[in-house]
Amino acid sequence: MGNRTPLAAVLTANSISTAGTSLTLIGVPWFVLETTGSAGRAGLVAFCATLPIVVAALIGGPVIDRFGRRRTAVVSDAVCAAAIAAIPLLHFAGVLHFWMLCALMALNGFAHTPGNTARYVLVPDLAEHAGTTLPRAASLFDAVSRGARMVGAALAGLLIALVGAETVLLLDAATFGLSALLVGAGVRGVRAAEPRKAEAPVSLRTYGTELREGYAHVLGNRLLLAVVVMVMFMNGTDQGWNAVLLPVHAEAELGGAPAIGLLTALFGAGGLAGALLYGAVGHRFSRRAVFTVCVILCGAPRFLVAAVTGTTLPLAVTMLLGGVAGGVLNPILTTVVYERVPDRLRSRVSGALTAGCEFAMPVGGLAAGLLVEGAGATGALLAMGGVFFLATLSPLVFPSWRTLDDAPGAGTVREGPGTRPVREGPGVRPVPDEPGAKAKPAPDGPGAAAKPVPDRPGAGAKPVPDGPGAGAKPVPDTLGAKAGAQ
């Protein structure tokens, strides 16, 4: 029996942070709508909050390794706590200007991404430390996050109605502080959580080399690249839903913030059920078949239902069922990423995946706000839902998705002493770095470089949109973001 304390600490910290992010996801757009009355300004705040996420993901991978995953998670949560707490405190003091709100949300997004990535990439090592299997740990990580998202969303809608959005943001700041304490105290004695000894002196050139390694790994694996492109469009439209479309629709048709909390909680409940269901019986079915069906059902229908109905019940049923489908996606994608990324590159590749998956999120929130003001809420819902639906057809169209069922190590990038990472397949071996160097097959057994390792989202981010509640999570918990997806 292994030591389960570090894994339990990370799962608990991540659940608390995710619940707090749900508070922000609902509280900030509602705060903007209440104080400005402008969907366009809500979209601009969403743009300011998500653009730094992409920037942090683009450049942050090597920093996480050198600074240490535990330290990164703690500092990240501490900065986020300060940034979120400053919004209501400045508002109470009567000195909060719109540009300050945008700047504080930008700081929160920039700081949140490294912490999410650090917790996410620790899961394989903590699972081994705890003596549990990787698929079980991946499903548990996703299920706990979805459960926390469900609780956070329900509390957000209720608390906004009772005590106001400002108090909700203060509670969110407290959740970041508690998450930092849990990781700082609970993840000790785990080698993978501590700073790595640099293989070369710190320099701009070394940093650039390490950064390129992460992107080269993603570009060299067609399945990972296909995941990034599909999730990028899903996350972009999902951000438009979370930050603008759902709040505007709820204010005009559904009775306000409590409806947002209810719908987001139902989506989270469905996601929790889907993740647990896949963890229990998913291994019996083809990954590709299950993923293809669920990704089509998880998100696009809610845009259509919201566009053609003005009552809560049809959308609530759609969100619940979409959550179940979305809950299946992240365990599949997380396991695939863990299987295809060597431990040495894990933080760098996770950063590259997050940057790619969340690249369209800033544009998604801004575009949704402009569409609402230009074409009305119904037109915006249909346009964004159409983009989402087209993105989810990717597994039916592109051949690279056929490798989703391949055994670990098939068609992935391998590394070994004296070799350059190259894509491998039957009969293909690593290319020697030096002329005349003897190329040897990469090991396939225990200890191979491609052993299982790892979104907001959010992705965050779990790189799939997390739908309602995902927020700015790096590896979107597939619909349902962090992907649902925060």
C-alpha cells in the first residue's frame, strides 16, 4: 500500500480551486452585467481574463520544471487569491474602474495557468506513489473536479441572489488560499513535485530549447495535434457561452443568476456521473467509438435549445445529458496524453497543449459579446453553436483519430540517449544524433520513455472545453474546460 496523502492533497486542492473558479465564472460576468449593463463589456472582460492564460501556457512549461511543481501550484494560488480579492475590496472602497477589473482578471488568468498545469502533471507520479492505476487516478481527478464544479456553480447562483457577486468573489479568493495551503503541506517527499536539476545552465537559449521540445512533441504526434485543433474551437465557443451567452440568456429569459447556478450545477452533475461511469466500465468499449458519440452530444445541443426556447426545463435536461457525455471525454483524453508524453517533457508538453487548446478562448468571449450586440442573443447562440458542432465532427473526418485505440507507445515520440525524438511506427527506429552512431530500438517495457504520463479544461487545460463551469482552466475538462474546461 503506497502513501496516498500527496494524491489526496492534490485532489482536494484541485476540487477546492475548481469550486472557487465556478464562483468566478458566474460571479464576474454577473458583476459586469450588474455594474455596466453591457454584454460587450462582459465579453471584453472575458478577453482580458483568457488572453493571459494562453500567454502563460505558451511560455510556462520550462519554468514549472525549474521552479518545482509544488512551489508553482502554491505561488499560483496565492497570486490568484490576491487578484480576485482585490476586485470586491476596491469596489467597496469606491475606486474600482473598469480598466482595473480587466487588469486584475488578466493577472488572475496569467497566474492560474501554471498552478493548474503543475497539479495536472503531478497525477501520474502521485498515482504511482499511492499504489493506484493511472486510468483510475485520471478518472478520479476528473470526477472530483466535476463534482466541485457542480457544487461551486450551485453555490454561486444561490449566493449571488442572497449576498451579491462581491461577496462571492471574496469566497473565491479564500478557496485559492486554502488550495495553496493544502498543496504546500500535503505534497512533500514526492520527487516529481520538487525543482528539477537543470540539465544545462539557465539561459535564454536553454529556455528556448526546452520550450521548443514541448511544441515539437505535440507537432510530431498527429493525434495530439488533432485533439488540440478540435478542442481549440470547442473551448473558444464554450468561453463565449460561459462568459456572455448564458448570462445574457438567463437575465433575459430565465430569471437571473439562480438559473445560471442551476444549469451549471446540472451540467457538472452529469459530468460527474459520466466520468464515474467511464471509470467503471469504459475499458470494455472502443475509446474512439465512445469519444466520437459523446463529443458530438456534449455541447452543441445546448446552444440550439437556448436559441429556440425561453424556459429553464428544456435547457436543464439538455445540460444534464450533455454533462454526462462531456464527463466521458476527459478521462479518455487525459489517459491518451499520459500515455504519449515522456515524464521529462510532461510540463512542457502540457503547457503546449494548454496554449493550443485555449488559443481561441479570448476571441470566443469577445466575439460572443459583439454578436449579441450586433445580431441579438438568438443569432449569437446559433452562430456559436454551429462552430461548436462543426468542430466536434473532427473524429469522423480525420484519419489521425483512428489511433485513439492504439496501445500505449504506438505511433508516439520516443526518446533515448543519443537520439533525436522522432515519430515511430512499425519498422521505424530513432535517428542517431551523431554520424555513425548505432540506432537502437526504443524500449517498450517498464521504464520506457513513453510510459503513461499526462487540461482548463481549464483547459486547463484536461484539454477539452469544460462547458459551464470550466472557466479558465488549462486543459478544458472537456465540456463539462477546465472539455466540457476550468
